[in-house]
Amino acid sequence: MLKKLLLTLLVSTVVSTNGHALPSNKQLTIGITQEFENLNPIIFSMSASSYIYFMASHPLVAIDPDWKWQCWLCTTLPTIENGLAKIIDEKGVKKLHVSWELKPTAVWGDGQPVTAEDVKLSWEIGLNANVSTPSKDIYERIESIAVDPKDPKKFTMVFKEVRYDYYQLGSLYIVPAHIEGPVFAKTKTQQGAYEKQTTFNINPTNPALYNGPYIVKEIKLGSHVILDRNPKYYGKKPAIDRIIMKLIPNTQTLESNLMAGSIDMISELGMSFDQALAFEKRVGKDKTLQSKYAVQYIDGMIYEHIDFNLRNPILADAKVRKALLHAVDRDKLCEALFENRQKKALTMIHPRDIYYAENVTKYEYSQEIALKLLEEAGWKKASSGFLEKDGQKFTLNIMTTSQNKTRELVEVFLQDQWKKIGIELTINNEPARVFFGETVKKAAYPGMAMYAWVSSPDNPPRSTLHSKEIPTLENSWNGQNSGGWSNKRIDDLLVNIFKEFDAQKRKVMMEEVQKIYTDEVPVMPLYMRADVAVIPANLKGFKMPGHQFHSTLNIDTWSLDGSGQGH
Amino acid sequence: MTAYIIRRLIQTIIVVLLLSFVSYALMGLMPGDPLDIACQANPHCTPENLDQMKKALGLDQPVYVRYFKWLQGFMTGDLGYSRTYRLPITDILIPRLINTLYLSVTSLVLSIIIAIPLGVFTSLRPNTKFDYTLNMFAFAGISIPSFWLALMLIIIFAVKLQIFPASGIETIGLEGEISTFEIVWDRINHLVLPVTTLSLLTVAFWVRYTRAKMLETMRFDYIRTARAKGLPESRVIYMHGLRNALIPVVTVIALGFSSIFSGAVITETVFAYLGAGKLIFDSIFANDYNMAMCSFIITSFMVLMMNLFADLLYAYLDPRISYT
């Protein structure tokens, strides 16, 4: 009897397939691995929070999936050309006056209109010294906001500096003044009090907090968020009635939950890249899985690279840096490790970015060129097979985050490639917390540091390339130019580009930045990381953008076609 | 006895205070504050923003100042706010502790019910087929990593057979749509796989331990004397053998109970179980001082109290032990 039972269990385990049906427009459950916090957009700093928030509220402006800045809550994006942005001379000081109009139909979940007073209050909250705002820089750029006394939907912003990127206010989120105004008035003089007493904390299911296609029905930090369709939403009615966001921190369990039908899709904040590759292969081999899931990839904004520490005398020589680049077959690396789903990077600029330039110095894979450059730099092959200069063996050290399988594989690949031309590479990895918190921050790596920079479209890389951003003891190790690259022309270009209102001229300036960058090779570009998602086969209208404005910002375009049986 | 208990309680408070300071200081010494790392990843975060955020969280002050401020709050019942969630510690920690309590206590009780009788039973039949088979399973249980076992259980019972849910503590979104009985049943269903994971590992260890201690005890002279006196075998086993064998077992079980609030980090993570274990783990890495310190206090207090409890239980089980 027992044997029969065990046999039945074994057979059913091996033979049985997943019995769950495709999801329907009644409900979609999305799995994520990243933690989220409360949904006050002025305060939150976690990526998963903005992923969820975009379903419930819209920002004033954002980048669309085609990588263009667009109005979300406003009617027209102000430009110098359309006259809504004007440079005005105020007592000899140039100021930028920008006129905005909010969508006339835009309302909060309680039916109250979204007004200029909401924008003004949000700016005041973000600017307040007692409120911890991760992107305060955006709020500080604005000098004043004047509400049009005749039209509550209109307002004028005055910017302190005349910069071309005044419209890039993606982090200027709007909260309802009729709800958050009294809370802020009560708490603004006390350090940290607003964060604690905001309605997003006290009563997060109040529909008046949200203006997007969905409202928060239930939120349990560390577990899930339930979002129901917002009956007052002014835009296109979303097709899906209910969205459930489920936090499952372990990526393996996340996949098991997908297979078990506990979740219907894995968002771009879920599966790791190598896991997605393996899952895609599984789907490719199994027709049942093909009818249920689709794996999607898109090149993202995360730039994997190697910082050369230019304080190291070996790496201070540009010829050596160029030789190191020539000696690595990065195409092979992308093919071998990523099956070309993640592409080789030429520079820090993404190929879809408006500033992307093809006309830069390229480094083809060639051991001969590499050896020739090294010979010019004084490095010669010794009997040991390694290069030597003044009796010193060519040894470099590389550091990265430990327990990151992909980066560790890249290190081994580099070790092998550089050994072929006589360079010894030693590896010394550290936990992410130590690596970023101490080593990279204080440029304490002796040779090279491999990690990623996160950027956004149309964003000149001042914070990573300007010489003022070199972290030193004097500036308390502030700045992201960890390698210590200093170039006068680059500094000028990165300062002047923000003053240039002609997009074509900016493009030319950024082309020059990229040309100098590839000529001097202060950093070794590796690849652009891809975003991955696993979606139900019947999900239509889903599009991963590849930038910081997640796919959920366009959730009103999603629909699950009728083949699903529903939950 | 009363004086002994009071002395031990005073010692417990002193040890907890010392441990709290050491833990706080060690957390402060950890390199790389997550705030620095988050700011590095945000193109709009300036060094001035970072300083301001640190000031807002009091991180601009020396560790000892921050510790005494925290201690002052703790003593007056103000556990503070979570730096990660920006909510009062009690709002987050208490529901998590309750969930962990369900998981740990169920698993521990189940383990005791299964392990001790099995350990005794197999010790009375050494070198038999049953003994060998049980030993084999016990060794397997001790050797299998909990994350692997958890994943296997998910694959078999959630993905393939679809008998039990793969993760969570309850079915999301059914609030108000199902009866109280169905809610309880749903919670029990969600407990099955994590409890099985935890219990299998504990049972394996305790069976081995109980068996070894029983085998050792049953060889003592007083057991032979009891049998020579003509006492029934059941009395020899349970009154003379088991009672003496249980003394070291009690220590192990008491220490097992001491970790019921600190939870099972791996099991909770794999099953996305909303418990305190993962919360504590994450709070340490996120430098969420208030959250981590509360957890430290609870955990260390539980360990010390369970040690005291085990010591008191010795006196009950072994009349030769007395505390004066």
C-alpha cells in the first residue's frame, strides 16, 4: 500500500504539468524581489516603490518608452520655442521662467482636481530642510512657484539657474495639498516629523493620495500591495481590474511561484539576468510553457565598466589603458556570458540616448596592437612569459562585489585574456557594502574596480567625469569620479552643455566628450545591462522602457486577452 | 531558589545592556552606510543632500551619543521608527514576531512530539533495520541545507502537485470574501511547507541526540539495579531512563525555544514568509538601528531566559541539583 502511494506520488510529480490558467483582466499578480517602502513619492528612495507608485500616480513629466520627455500631468511640455519657457533678465541676473498647465481633467482619487497648489506644496515639502528627500537637487533648482490667481491649473516656475534641462522634473512628484497640506503645516519645523506623519504612512489606502489608473486598496510592507482600478481616473480606463504586487525576495522561489501560478508575471525588478536566460531556454523547449510565458529583454541604463585608478603609475599611462582594452575580446565576452542579450558598450552613453555617438575611437580586439602599445610604454616580455619594465612584473589588481556571479565570471575572462599578452591579474573582491561604502568611495582600490553606473537618458555625465567630482579627503570623499580623471576640456564641456539650449549643439558637445573619453580611456567600457521580465503570453501593451520610468507608468495600456480562465 | 532566580535576572539585565552597547557599536563600525550607497546610485543626490539626510537620522553624531539616546528612548518605551520603512518599530515588528511565533512554535512542538518518542524508540532497538533506516534519514536531515529542502518542497508540493501554496502567510486579496474558518485554514495551509522544512531539520538532530543520550543512560548501573529490583520495563525506561536522559536534551530544546523570535532567516526568505527573521537580517544590513536593536534585545533576552529556564528544569528533573 505504502509502495503504491509512493509510486503514485513519484509518477504524478514527474508527469504532472502546471494546472493553472492564464490570467484574465480580472486580476494580474506581479512578483518582485526588491523591498518597497511607503508610497510618499517625495520621500521614497527604493526602486520598487516607484515601480508601484507609477500605477497609482503620475508625475508632472516623465520619459516615455521611446525615450522622450513627455507631459504626464501637464498639457504641454514648455520649451523656448513654444514660448512657455523664457529667459528673463532680473536686475542683471538671468532667470528662467517656465509656465505650466495641468491637465484640466486630472483629479485625485476623491474627485478633487489636481491643481497648481498641489505642485507648490510638493515643492515646499521636498525643499524643506527637515524632510529627507533623496533627490533634493531637483527641488533646489527651483527658486519659486507662482500659482495663477485666475486659473488653479496654471503656474509659473522660476529656476535659479538658466539650464537646458529645466523640464527634466521626473523626480518632482506631486502630492495632494488638501490631504498633505495640514500634515506638513503641523510637522515642517520638526526634523523627520513629516516622514512619520504623512498620510501615506498613517492611511495609505486613502484614495485621495493617488491620481493614476489605480488606487491602493491594501499595502503590507515586506509582503504585498493590492491596487484596484481608480474609478475617478481621468485617463483611459485600464483593462485590468486588480493588480497585486507580491514581494518574494528569493529569485529561485520567485520562479517557483510563477510556475505554481501564485504570481502571473515577474517584473523587471525580479529575475536575475542569468536566471532569465535559463528560464527562456526552458520555455523554448516546452510547448506548454510557451503558451503561458514570454521572456522579454531590453537594454537598460546600467553601464558596467572598469574604473582605472589613475593614481596607479602603471595605469596612469594612456597607452597601457588602451592596450588593456585592445587585449580583451568584449564581443566574445558578451556572446559567451550573455548570449548577446547584453551588448558591448562603446562609452557610458546608451545607444538609444540622443547623445549617443558612433564616431568615437574604437578598440578592436587585437593582441598584436596591445603588445605594440605596451612595448611603446616600455613593457617587454621576460623569460617568465610575463611583461616586465625596469625589472617589475606587470601585475594588476581588480576588485568588485563578491558573490556577484556575473562579475566574477567577467573577472576570470579578463584574467585569461590579459594573461595571453603577459599581464598578471590578481582578484580581490569585497562584499558590496564594503566595496561601495569604502573602497570605491575613497578610491582605495590599487588598480581597477569593476561596477556599474546608473544613468538616465539625456543626462550629461558631469557627476562621473568632471574633475570636481574626484573624491578626496579634503572634500570628505564626495564625488563619483573615483578613478581620478581630470581633463580641462571635458570639465568645460560638462559645464557649458547645461547652458546650451540648442539640442543640436549639445549633441555635438557630447560627441566631443565621448571622443575624448574613448581617446584617453579613463574607464574601460564593458557592457550595458539588460532589463528582463517574464510576462504572461496573453499580456498585451506591455513595454519595458529600459530607463528609470518603469513599465508600470503605462499600465493603462496593458490588457490580458480573453483566453485566460481567470483566477 | 528565589534568591537564585533574582540573582540570575539581575545578571540577565546587565548582560543584555552590555550586549546592546556592543551590538550598537559594531553596527556603527560596519563600513559603507546604505545611505551613502543609495546616494551614489542616484544622479540627483548631492553631497549636501546626503549630509542633510544623515543629520535627519542623527547619523552625524558619535556612536555612543546615538546609543545613549536610543537607550533612553527604549527605557521609556519609545522604540523609535524604522529607518527603512519610516514606521514605528512596534507597527512592523510585532505582527512579524507573531507570524514567526506561529512558525517557530508549531515547528518546535511538532519536532518534540516526533523526535523524542522516535529517539527513545530507536534507542531501545539499536542495530536493527529500523534503527539503521532512521539513522540514515536523520543523517540526511542534518546534512541537507534548509534552502535546498525548502525549494524541493516548493517544487514538489506547490509547483507539481499544487497541494500547498508556494509562499506567503495567506492568500492575498481575499479579505472580507472568506469566512473566519477559511482564513484559519488558509493560514494553516501556508504554514505547512515552512513548518515541514524547519521541523525535518530539527527532528533529524533531536532524534540523534535523544537516541545517543538514551543509549548512554540505559547502560548505567542504576538502570541495571532497577531491572534487578523487578520493576516493570516501562517504568525502568520512562521513569529511570528517560528522565535522566532528558537533562541534556532539555538544554538543547530550551535553546531551540530561545530562537523562536529571531526566526529562521533562510526558511522565511525562501517561502517569502512575513516573519521577524528576515526583518532582523535586513535591518542589520540596512543599519536600521532601532529595528535591529529591538531584535537584539528580544533575541538575547530569550537566550538568557531560556538558559535560566533550562537550569531550573534541571533541578526538577534531577533532585541532586539544587540552587541556593
